[in-house]
Amino acid sequence: IFLCLGMEDKNSLRADHGKSCMAEYANKIKQILGQPLRLVLDMKSRRVPPRVWARLIDNLRSRGLGVDGVGSFDYDELRLIGSYSSTSIDQILFFHSAGDLQRACHAKQVKHGDIVYFNAGSMFWKKPGLIESATTGCNCTHATFIGEDIQSEGNGHADRSLPNQLYFEPFAYPLEKKAMHGYIAPCRSTLHDYQKHFNLRIGVYVQEFSVGPDEIDAIAKLINENPSIYNLGLAWGGINGKAIGGVTGDGYWNQRFMGRKWDFNAAPTDSMQLLNPEDHRMVQKAFQAAAWAQVGTVFDVGHDENVGPTLKGAVCHPNQMN
């Protein structure tokens, strides 16, 4: 099948890039699948002008490939690609964390009806330190968990069906659950507030190589039980929907060093203001300068030498797989 070989590939010099049989093979794939191959493009390069990306998308579509959407962390780039493309295309806004999505909403970078994805690992609750408590506005040391007649450290939601005491932050749950259980969370708003205010289509993802079976099961359970918020489900790129045996982690990986915390004092309104404008502009400038990759890998969390090829079942079945 046709491949565009990279320059470092030893066969790239012998490849005839002047001849493309993409349309031919796209038709063969269609015959095998019974429908056209459909793609969502993840934009990585900051060195290719948006007009060129739009032309490429038009070219792929003209050869029988269904390009359903294009995603990027650079929101200005996405808007331009959409405006240059000859046919409409879904623009998918990527975020490192739920907090980044919240800040983008307040910065008016998110529009009504947008498609957004963020790393689900950012929703796991961890006991906040002194600095985190001060910066997020979450200064409670104890909180009553939803549906639980217990007191426990932190502000997470306790669910006895989740393994190993995995807790999610209160903003991960829908508004009706807070009201139903009489839960008083130390936050003014949840993801549900923003989803309803902007009519967002929300999906989540994880770094598959750094998420444990228990964690991905907990995420899948959260997504399945709350389709009013996570209406696009979980985007999972792992093998056959299974997590790799021996891996532990929440799937957030190095993105935790760029993703920002949820602001527990903020809420969507008709006249929203920037949250931490000095921090927001600095991070946005880093994104647009293609610096995120370098920042993200400076704090390398290391590689687990004990992780082998053995697969441990942790099948997740979100409402919609995209």
C-alpha cells in the first residue's frame, strides 16, 4: 500500500514520489472495508502553512479518502485550515488538561459547538500540596464524597466500585449528581457547566503507554456513566482496546508538566475574563513556537524496563469511539 516515506528511510531515495497510486489503493481499501477509509489528522508541524494543509486535505479527499476532521493544539492554525479548505471539515481542539480547556473558554478561544479533547488523566484526584491549594482555590482538607457517608482527605469523588481507591475531581461529574446527593464541592463549576454553556462536543484521550488497566477501566466507567458531558467518548489508540500489562499510571504522562489545574473559583458567564492572563499568554506563545515538545520532554519520567509485550485485559467500551 502506498506510503509517503520519510527522508531518513533507507528506501526514500529509491521511491518515485512523482507517482502516487493513492487513489488506486484507496479504492482497494474501500472494497475491503465496504466503505471509504476515514481519517482524522493530528497536526504536529508548525512549519507548514495552514493553506498548504488545506490543499493537502482537499487532495486526499479527491483521491477517495474521507478526512473527517483535523486536530491541533494551535487553535488559530485550525481555524485557518478550515477557512482555506474547499469543503467543510471538523476542527478538533486538543488540550493537555481539563484546566486548559477551562482557560481557553475564558480566553474566548473556544466557540459555541466546538469539538474538544483533553487528557482524561488530568481528572484524577491527587492530594493537593500547599502551592496547588493556593493556585487552584481548592483549600479544603476534607470533603464529603458524593453518595458516601464518610469523610476523606481531598476533594475527589469516591466511588466504591473503582479499584484501588481511584478518585476523580468533582468537576468531572455532571451537575445533577451534585444536586441529587446534596454534595457541596469546593468549586463553582464543573465540566458540565462549560459543556452546556458552549454546547461543546467533548471527548477525552490518554497516553496509552503510560496508563494502567485499573485507571483506564475507571476512566471508561466515568465516560460511560456520564454521556451528557463526554458525548464523544474516549479516543483509545491501544491494541484491541486493552492496556499493556505491567504498566502503572494515570495516562497523563509528561503532559502533566504543561497542563494547568482546574480553577475552582471560575465559572462560565456571558462576559468571561482571562484566568491568570500572564500564565495563559506564556503557554500559548510556547505552543505556537512549537516549544511544547521540548518542554514536555525535559522532565522525562523515565521508562519502565519491566513492561513487556504481555497484554492484560482492561477492555473499555465508551459510548462512542472516535
